[in-house]
Amino acid sequence: QLQASGGGLVQAGGSLRLSCTASGRVNTISWYRQAPGRERELVASIPSSETTRYANSVKGRFTISRDDAKNTVYLQLNRLEPEDTAVYYCNADRVWYRGRNYYGLWGQGTQVTVSS
């Protein structure tokens, strides 16, 4: 399972930190977001602590990181803009839990609302 948390309401220019905790050891975790009336889009991913990827729209403002000891990935959202308003979902391509792999897991989503 994946448990996402940390969303909320913030003014433009503010910050939030999202967390995504897996029930076991994870491979790559990615954050996606979906705004009303729009398709889900990839925001950031972290295959390892040395490798990160970002959508152009969030480069320089968002930072993804991971704590493998806690099976947790964080997404730090800085300099938020109203256009960042969306439900944010975490996704794990593979989680190792109790002796087996689980593939393609999604967290439940957490709402981020940025007011202007």
C-alpha cells in the first residue's frame, strides 16, 4: 500500500511538503497530479537518491527526495502557484513486501489548493 499525506490550502508563493509512505521497500516512486478537467500528469520521479526527474513546469520549485529507511518519498513544493492546484497522487512501480513484489501501486491522492 501507499499512503499519501501533506496536502492543504496555501497562498500563492507558499510551500507544502507531501509524503508518500509505502508498506515495504520501493523501487521508483513518482508523483502525479490531476487538476479538474485535465489529464493526470507526471510531476516528479525518483528512481534512486542520485536520480530525480521533474516536469518542466515545476523545475526549480519542487524537490523530490526519499528516505529508504522509512520507505518514504517526499515532495517539497515551494513558490506555489494557483496553477499547481490539483490532487496529487504518488505511484510506485514496484514495492517489495512480505516476500513478494507488488506492481503499479497508487496512493489515495492528496488535495493541494493554491489561492491567488
